Amino acid sequence: MRIYTMKTLCKTIALLFLIHQLTTTTIAQVKHQQKNDFTLTINGTSTMHDWEMKTSKIACNATFTFYEDGELGGLTLLNFTMPAESLKSERTGLDAVAYKALKTSKYPTITFNLRSATVSKQGTVITCSGDLTVAGVTQTIDIVGATQVNADKSIIVTGNKQINMRDFDIDPPAFLFGQFTTGENVVISFNLTFRH
């Protein structure tokens, strides 16, 4: 009876060890940083003409999980901070009006902090939910990004998101004493490369 119990115990321990090995080696977490490979563009409309502002200045960190075969498995951390006045257009007059609307003297940064994320089965699409703070107002938004994992394990994420400025208590800027006004919806497009 004692020998049978010892054999059973040994089999159980071996099985538990095997399960532990399988569950701990199939997924690995890798921290990434964005380093000089970033473009964020904001496109909008007005009664005068369409407009565009761009920035490449951002501090961003992310933690991705990978399966053993190198396929992207998840995103567990993502945050970024961007100086609002790093956004530039081809018209300094537009920049000044935009900074006033964004209240940059009081709220100099735009931030995003991830709440949750899901990755498609093929690892090619990430859907994120997080808190975007603009002009001192925070809203939870969903963002979808297309992903590409390169041979050097860098990750390219691209996508766009339409937001309404009024959701962040931003009055659409006006020009020339109100003769021209901007549309309240803008499209944010991003192209970001993460490296570890």
C-alpha cells in the first residue's frame, strides 16, 4: 500500500512539474520603449481649408507578451506623454490658436494610460482601452492598431482614431474674429516603432 502511494505521489509531482513548465515557458514578457521612431498626426477641417499638425516628440513605454514561436500574444502596459506644444503645423498662426484651445499654458502635456488590451489570434491587431488626457480632461477611449513584429523583435504599431474636441471641453478654434471655424472632429493617426 505504501509503495503504491509513493508511485502515485511521484507521478503527481511529475505531472505538476510538467504543467508548470508548460504554463511558464509559453509566454514571455518583454519591455519595449519607443525611441525616435514615432509620428503622430492630427487632421481636421475648417470652413477655410483642411489642416494638419504633427509631432515626433513623445515618451512612451510598453510591455508586450510573446509566445515561444515569436508570435505577439498580448500587451500588458502602455503609457505615453507628449508635450502639447510639440504639435506643429505649417502655419504658426494655426499653432497659436490650437495651443490656446488646448490650454497648453495650464495643461502642457497630453497623456495616455492603458486600461486593457486584446490581441487578435494572429497577433496582427491590438485593441486598446485607455485613459486619454487632453487639456486637463480625461476620457476613456478605444484605439485599434495594426501590428507588425520584425525580425529584430521591434514592433510597429499603426492606426488612427477620430475624437470630438468637445468631449475634452475644447471649443473648436476660430480664425479671423470668428469668420472661419474648425470642425469639432479630428482624426489622430499614429505610426510607432517599439524597440527593446
